[in-house]
Amino acid sequence: MNRTLFIVSLVLLIAFYILWGQLGNHFGGILVFVGMVALIYFRRRYLDMRPYWTGSLSDIPKYFKLP
């Protein structure tokens, strides 16, 4: 997953959350949370980052840089 796809997916998740709320449906936050966890998991996997429990939080800016 490259940077552009990551950012587009992030924007689509936010738009989905707003649309879901405007339609009056419940549990939109849960679906967006699950989608965000999956998105971050695949982004970290693509960048060959260490797992969360052994990784450092200093690698977060790496999400927005080219691999």
C-alpha cells in the first residue's frame, strides 16, 4: 500500500463515518474503528515495521513518507 492509497483510504473512512451518521445509522464508529485498524495494519506491514508491542512510536511519521 503506497502513501497515496493510504491517504485516500483514510479520507474514504472519514467520509463513510460522516455519511453513516447523516443517514442515522448506529454503530458507524465501530465499523470505522475496525477499518482504521485494518488500514494501519496493512500500512505497517507494507513498510516492514516491527509489531506494535516491540515497535517505537517514533516510526509514526513513516506513514506519511515514501517507502
